[in-house]
Amino acid sequence: MPAVLAGFTVGITGDRRSDEQAELLRRRGAAVVHGPTIETRPLADGPELRQACESLLTEPPDLLVATTGVGIRSWMEAADGLGMGDGLRAVLAGSEVVARSPKAAGALLTAGLPLHWQAPGERTQDLLDHLAERDLTDVRVAVQRDGADEPALANELTARGARVVDVPIYRWFLPSEPAPAHRLLDALVNGHLDAITVTSSPALANLFTLAAGRTDVDAVHAALTAEVLVACVGPVCSASARAAGISRIVEPARFRLGSMVKRLTDALAATAWCL
């Protein structure tokens, strides 16, 4: 593969699939600074997940809302570990199933579960708009939560009259070892990064949270809002970036890791031709 990114340095803010992302960039000649601003921790051994599975086995849901591929895969693996996997898949197979993203849809099909509808834009709001067309009063809904602290989607459906079982699979945190993230921020403010990649809105939020505790916080904001190219994996990340004042954003037409790297490669290579 031509080293079209030779001379460019890209910062990676994500934790999941970071090795794959770094390899894609290095194959194209880029130098990589990996400073994860987020840490994803599984909740497979926690009581909340066990209780949610037991509740669904006792009273199956009418509707299953799947939000992430990793969440569905991890849920099925955890349920198998708890000895509930076959029973859980059986009761979920009898539900109406909607998915927020293609990854969630793919994980459902891999698990042998049906898929009745998929959100076109991979946004939670798409799900809510779709479900606004029906009366949810007393409808039993299982919501596979993403890594957010609060069950916002479950709460919204509860407010619409549904009886919701929130299913927490994993949780997003600030990195327990923040030194790599601060090295990324050092590279950012010292002008050593040409771009950063953002694969989740929480990773971007955490970047600003980490920056807020630094003496050079203004320089971090200046670099992100004016100097560095920010590659976002999809429209949700892009919207978060724009809300933070970032304008130099690239986003792939297909919301996938490889497509994001390809889009970033094209954008950086185009700047090289302009130099």
C-alpha cells in the first residue's frame, strides 16, 4: 500500500479496536499517537445484568431495542456465562426487535434474533421518532443500554408509558491510566498532530474533561477548533464535535472504522498536495 500519509501524525482517542485502527493508519505511512480518552468496562459480573436477564426470562418483552453491536454480543456472552443464554435468546426471539445501527443489527442476526426495523441514521433520536408512532402504554420493552451512566433511552420510553427493563452491558469511564491521553494532549498543543480520530461522542467529551484539568486548556481548545483535522466515525460523533466548536471535521459516507480511515487519508493527502 502506498505510504500516502508519510509525514503525518494521527492521534487515536478510542480504546476499542485501537490496534486495528493504528495498523490501518501505519500501513498508509502515518505515525500514530494512541492516547485513549475513554475506558470501556464490562458489567458482566455485576448484579444489574443478572437481574435484567432474570426479569426478562420471567416476563418476556414485547419489544427489544438494540443500541450497539458490542452490547448485544457481550450480552449474549454474559447470559451464556450465567446459564441463561438459550432461554434468553428464546424469549427475545418472540419479541419485536429494532436496532439503532448496522452493527447492532448484525449482532442480532449473529445471535439468531430477528430484526424488524433499523434506524437509518444510527441515532437514538431515530429510534424515538420511530417508536413515537405507536402507543407504548403498558408495552414491556427491553433496552440494551450503551455505556452511558444514565439510562436515558429507557427513561424516555418509560415516560411514554412503557414498562422498561434497562439492560446495562458495559460502562464508559475516564481512563484509569490517564498518562497516554495526556501525551496525546501534549502532542496536540505542541503542534505534533495533524489529525485525531473520534469513534464515540463520550471519547470526545472525555478529551475536553481531561483538558479542563490542564494549565494549557486554552491551547487544547485552539488546536481542536482551528488547527487539527478531526475524523469522526459517524454523524453522532460529528454533531458532538460541531457542538464543541470544531469545524475541521471529516466523516465517511459509510459509518465504519475502515471507511473513516480512508476518508481521513484522502483529506490529509489532499492537504499535502496543497503544500
